[in-house]
Amino acid sequence: MLEGSGLVLLTALLFFDTLWACIPGLPFLWFYVRWKREEKLRQRQQDLKLQFREGIRSMSAGLQAGFSVENALREAVRDLRMMEWKEAYMVRELEEMQHKIEASQTVEQAFQNFASRSGVEDAAVFADIFAAAKRSGQDLTQVIGNTVRTIGEKLEMDREIAMILASRKYEQGIMSLMPFGMLFYLRLTSGGFLDVLYEGLISRALMILCLAMYLAFWRLGKRLVQIEI
């Protein structure tokens, strides 16, 4: 909210030269908070993907060592803590799974519950495969191992795409700041040069049009550098 309020104030001063422009800009705060929430959720899900892969990899190692699924889950929690992820989301989720299993919930139900709450596609696929494998009596060690490899390949592809797009995202961020930077520089160095843009209905309408175009292209730029597989 503070970030959005600062942007509204800055936009009102640079584009309209009046604090009264903050009033019609207040609805923007709702969209800004929603967008930041989506960004944070996307980052959290990306972190969960990595931690989930490490968690089921530890489970696979525990099953190969002869542990039961429940004990392998407990080993996965211990391994993630040793990887300096003591406060990680996945550690808390695995601990929650342990509590549910101890309360007589099945392992597949615990994974399905996690998948539905987290929104992580890999977790949903794993939960379905795990449930089907357990019902049909397949080798869980092999099933989990194959799933770990598949998720690992997908994460590696995600990482490669992120590296390719890193410079483009940086450029997009710089270009997004350019209009504000140019207006601020001109206001600072040539105070009366932009006065014509803040006087009269036509000038105000032109600035509103410029701001609308800026927001549209900013949104388009964000979409172009956001690729999910």
C-alpha cells in the first residue's frame, strides 16, 4: 500500500502537477496490491517447486534405504532442515503432513491436500501418480525416482528460460522508469518548459492519454517477459 501510494503521488505530480490527481488514482492501489500479491504468490510457488523436488528426492532416498513411506517423509523433513531450509515453506508443509498422517490420514490424501492448497502443478501430478501407484501396488521407489527426474528436468528448463529472460526483464524495468525519469529531469532542469502540459483541458486530456498508453505498454511488457512451462 505504501509503495502504491508513493507511485500515485509521484504520478500525480509528474503527469498532472497537482495533488488533486491522487484522488482519481486511488483505485490504482487496489490493482497494484493485487499485482504485488500475484507476484509474491508466483515467487512462493517457484520456491515451493524447488523445495518440493528436494523433499520427494529425500523421500526417494529413504525408500531406497528400506524405510516406510511415513519414515521416509520424516527423513525428508530432517534433510531439508540440514540444507538450511529450517524455516522453508516445504518444511512446514511436510511437518503438517506428518501430523495429518499421525491423525490417521493416508499419505496420498496428505499430498493431495498440499497440492490443492499450494497450487503447484508438479505437486498435483505427483499426488495423482503416487495415489495410483499405491493403489495398483507398483514400486513406489521407482515411481518417485522417475517423478523426481521429470520435475528436475522441468525446473532446469525453467532456470534456462529465466537466464535467457534476465537481461530482457532488466531492460523492461529500465524502460518502465524512463517516462518518470524524463519528466523528473525536465521538471528539475527546465521548470517552465513543461507548463504547457499542465494547463487547459486539451493538455490534461493529452497527459491522461499518455499515462493510459504507458500503463498499457507496461502491462504488455510484463506479459512478454513472463513465460511459464
